[in-house]
Amino acid sequence: DFNKEEQKALIYHERYHQKLTTILKSIMLELRGKRSARWFEEFSADKYAAKKCGKAAVLGYLYKAKECYARGVVEYNFKTNPPVVDRINAIKSLKILHPSK
């Protein structure tokens, strides 16, 4: 189960995907043959969520997602999602002092 902060971070992650500029940027990158466009968007959505809710909340849901993939609860799709370990490392390396709510 996700705690309140993790749920909030997931919502911000998904809101990032809904932004028109994100959708257009992703389409343009894919049209240019950038297969990693969706991966870039996932990293960007995680970063956006971390800025809004803090790194701990994002790391919380990423660790839980990693566990779900490992147990086969959720099927991992490498075409749309970068490895969770890479996403975790990216969030750990962010220099965010305080979330901007």
C-alpha cells in the first residue's frame, strides 16, 4: 500500500504526463526516431513529483513498484519505462532541499 505522501507523488507524476508540452515533446522525439523518448518522460515525471512532494515520497513509490515488478504483480514494459533501479538512482542524485507545494 502507498502512504499519503507516496500517493500524492504518484498523482504529480501522472499530472506531469498530462501536460500538453510533455505529450508534444514525446511525440516529436518519437517521430525523430528517439526510442528513449518515453524513458525521458518517465525520468522527467519522477523529477517533477520529487520537486512537488520530496524525494522520499517518490523513492517510496519506486521501491514499491520495484517490488511489484519482482513479484510479477505488475508486468514491466521496457519500451515505456526505464529500469526502476535507474529511476531510483536518478531521484537519489537530485539536489532538492525542500519540495515546492
